Amino acid sequence: MSRAHAVAHPRRWLGYALCTVVLWGVWGALAGLSAQRGFPDTLVYCVWAATMIPPAIFILWRVGWTLERSPAAIGYGLAIGLLGAGGQMLLFKALTIGPAYYIFPIISLSPVITIILSFMLLRERTGWMGATGIVLALLSLPLLDLSLGQGGTEGLGWFALALLIMAAWGIQAYLMKLANHTVSAESIFFYMMLGAVALAPVAWAMTDWRQPINTGWDGPWLAAGIQLLNAIGALMLVYAFRHGKAIVVAPLTNAGAPLVTAVLALVFASVVPGPLKITGLILALLASLLLVLEPERQAPASDKP
């Protein structure tokens, strides 16, 4: 991406990031429906991988079927896809041996990894409003995913898995930004899709076929409609990282999406969050406002275009 292009459209990243927030927020409000109707999460993953294909084909068509085939393009795209999909595979396992109310707050801190890597290696910087927004977003994330409860665990293996998932998703976001310096967003997403599809057989093999599985319209077809929101949101995220700073895009999307989910749950299901989640929602709202309103800062002259 040329510096002239970035200056000409200084806020383009925001539109893409907000699209991700809305799409992932709606997806979060609906994501549990498939399992509630007897369609297991492992098969939901297979459906999600399939829903990545239409957006990948569409954006390649838009750019005249131009797919970069350099080692960098293939390597970055597959790494991003496999880190995201591999993290999801580990999450399936972690939730079988550990408490979700501890696991999700840990993995929600993946933007910390992204911010540290982007700050140190990409030399990304922001002003006081952006910095405050980042801090508030990071404080809000564990609260948004925290559900106090009691349940048994099998050792602390789940804790190591949660840390691995956090690292995988944090590095994935960093690589998404790094790749956008040299590879087109369309090619990145296409190879991301291939990485997700490559792990679908693993999810298929992890499925417990002894349980009843809903194969009706509210099984795989409902899952496909819901997961398509996730897939398109992931595409918008690639474009957001292309035009914006990772240290801003990562916390905004990770804090903003649960905020939308909570509002939808309140409006349509009359679900009132507990005190901790309300605190997290307030922090997420303040963080989102600060990150959105932060004035654009021109990158240092020594930064790579």
C-alpha cells in the first residue's frame, strides 16, 4: 500500500472495522443457535470453513481473478488461516477439559499480543486518545467474556491450551497486518480460506457421531447463514488491517463486537448482563469511541509503505 494512497483515504480502515464489529456482533448473538438445535460445534466449524469460499471467490472475481502466487503470499495467507483455524481446534479441546468462564477471558486478551508485536516490530504509534482507548479495550475484554460459575476441571491442561489460543490469534492479527504490506488483501483472504478448509477434516474427525445430529434446515443450513456473517466479517477485517494500524484495529474489533452482541441480547431476548459485564460494556463503549475519534497520525518516514 503506497503512502499516497493511505493519505488520500486516511479513515478507510474505520469503515471496514465497523463492518467487522457489526457482522461479528450479530454473529455472536446467533452463534449458539446451531448447538442448541442439535448441530455440534465441530460440524459448525466445517460449515464455517465452507462459508469462507464464496467471499474468497467473489473478491478474486472483483480484481479480475488476480491471485498472487509468490512464496510470501502463500506463506502469509496459509499461516494466518491455520493460526485462526488451529486456535479454534484447540478451543474445542480446551472446553472439554476446562471451565469456559476461565478460558474465554484468557483468550480474549489476544489483542495484547498483536499490540506488543505491532508496537515493537512495526513501530506503530497512536495519540493519547488512541492509547487510552487501547487500555480501556484491554480492560473490558476479560469482563465481557467472564461468567462466574463452578465446574470441574481435569488438571491445568486447559490453561496451557488457552494461552496457546491467545498467542495464535494474537499472532494471526499481527501477521494479517504485516502481510498487507506486500500482499494483496484478496490473496491473503483466499489463502486464509484454504487454511481454514484444510483443517475441516480434523473437525469432522473430532465430531461425536454417537449423538443425534440435526441435519434439517435449522441444522447445517442455519449454521451456514450464521457463519457467513463471521466469514464476511473476517474479510472486512483483512481490509481494516490493510488500511489501519493493528494496534487500533485489533482492540476496536475485539471490544466492539461483544458490545453489539450484548445490545442485541438485551433488545431481543431481554437478557440483562451482570455487574461485571455491564462494567465491561461501559469500558468497551468508551474504548470504541476513543479509538474511532483518535485523529490519524502520519507514519514515521522510515516506516515501510
